[in-house]
Amino acid sequence: MRKSHLGVSALIELGLLCLPSIPAYIWLWPAVSGTELLYPVQCLVYAYVLCGTLFIGLRRWTWGQLGLNRRGIGLSLACGTVLIAERLLAQLALGLW
């Protein structure tokens, strides 16, 4: 049996990771928009994507190669903090909060 190319299998895994987004866009997001369930649902979606990404990444690389070591995690946390701060500032500036 011939082994598939690494890029093809990565695209298949990415497609499987994004497959739940179809019913989410059709049913879930319109159903929870404007309700108190929006933020918990978003947290679940973020956790799903993070776990799926780690599952796919750890099949090919180590934790260190993914940047999850002392040096890499500090940089990731710093960049994430900046992105969250920018989003919060934009929401405050536009009065969306």
C-alpha cells in the first residue's frame, strides 16, 4: 500500500478539523447570537480547535518543535496577550462592549 503524501494527509486532517464549522455556521451561531450562551459556546469552539490542532501537530512533531517550550510558550503568550488587548480596545472604542 502506498503511503499518501504528507501534504495531502495534512489537508485531509485540516478538513476534518474544520468539518464541524458547517453546522455551526448554519445553526449554532444564529441560534446563540445575542444570548448569554455566546461566550461559553465560543470557549468550547476555541478549545476544540486548540485540541484538534495539537492532535494533528503532535502526530508529526514534538512539543518543542511546535513551540511549546520555555522560549516558545513565552512568545506565544505575549503575542496572544497583545491580540486580546487589541480586540478589547477595539470593542471599547467602537462601543461594542
